[in-house]
Amino acid sequence: MTKIIRQLKFDALRIMIRNKSFLFFTLLMPAGFYLLFTKIMIVGSGPEMHQFYMTYMGSMIIYSGVIGAVFGVATILKSDRDKGLVLFLQMTPTGSKNYYISVYTITVLLNLCAVIVLGILARFVNNVNFSLEQFAVILLIVLIGQIPMILLGTLMSYFKTQETLSVASNLIAFPLAIVSGLWWPISTMPDWLQGIGKVMPTYFANNLLEKTMLHGELDLGDIYGIITWVAIMFSITILVVKIQQKKGLRISEA
């Protein structure tokens, strides 16, 4: 436990405190979008706008998770692997397990910080209130919904170059947010695009948050959808890791 805490302190310092852009994109940018859209898109009655203030908060929470995983986890793991840090840790007695636990934990904690920041903005700017029970369920959904995104970030970290990763991150994060209905209602999109968006893990997580915020009944289909994505992404990640390990063995033998 002491080693994990030490690793957490080390990674928190280099990832969050020394990397201001990471904090900006995962915390401040979603908060800025929330303020911008809830103050510009003033259409509808009072109750309709109040509902929008709540659901858009949920969308920006999920968007923060996407940014944290696709731009954060992927970039951090890729950079550390290229610098030889991961290989060095693998050769130590404790291995690289604590390192991965640390990076993933910090990513989740940042997403939970986004929940708090957006919750404060929603409360004091748009007069949105949630019960303690609602807030607890929101945190649980965020934790579960972040898992497929973290696995996606891990998978992306195996791109060959940082340039390829950077392009891929932009091509994945923003279209994913759009088709999932995080920026504007998915109902406004063409039917074929809705069909794609409604099977994305971000859509399932966002839908669960929306139901929780509006006191609706949670859809088991959304939960099963997230579980399915976790299974798919985990399987692909394990496969890619094994392929990379075999390549490494061939290179060392040569």
C-alpha cells in the first residue's frame, strides 16, 4: 500500500501539477462549455431549461472523462513507454502494476473532480440541486462509465508515434462526443448517425446520468451496454499487449 501511495504522489505531481494543459482540458474546458451552452441556448420554458441545465451537466461530465482518457491516459502511457519508464518499472521487483494503478486512479479522480466542479457551477449559476442519493449514484455511474474510456486510452497508447496518437485522439474524441449526443441532442441527428451514437459507451453512460438527474428509472440496457464495451475493450487491449510483447521478444532475440 505504501508503494502505491508513493507512486500516486509521484504521478500526481508530474501529471497534474506540472502539466497545466492536462488540467485545463479535463476540468476547465468542460466547465467552460457548460457555462457557454447553458447561457447561450436559452430556448424553452423555465422547467425545460432547468432540465437542460441538469442533463448538459451530465454530458460535460462524460466529455471530461473522454478527454481525460483519450488525450490523458493515452499520451501519458505512450510518453512513458517511449522514455523507457515502463520498461524500467517492469524490471523492478514490484513491476509496473502500481504504475498503471496510479495513472488510472489519477484519471478517475480527475473525472470525479469534474463532477464536483460542474456540480458547483450548476448549483450556483443555474440553481440545480441534487440529493445526496442522486450525487452518490452519479459518482458511481462516472466510475463505471470511465472504465471503457480508460481501456480505449490504454489501447491508443500503443500507436507507433506520438504524431499518429495526436491525430487519432482528435479523430476519436470529438466525433465520439458529437455522435453520443454530448454536445447537442442526439435526436437532432440523422437516423443513421443516431444508430451509431446509441451503441457508444459514452451514450450509455450519459443516458444513465440523465435518468439519475431527472429521477427516472435506470435502463438495464445502458448498464449491459457499458459492460459489453468493457469486455470488448479489455479483450482487444490484452490482445494488443500480447502482440507487442511478442514483437519485443523477437527484437531482443535478434
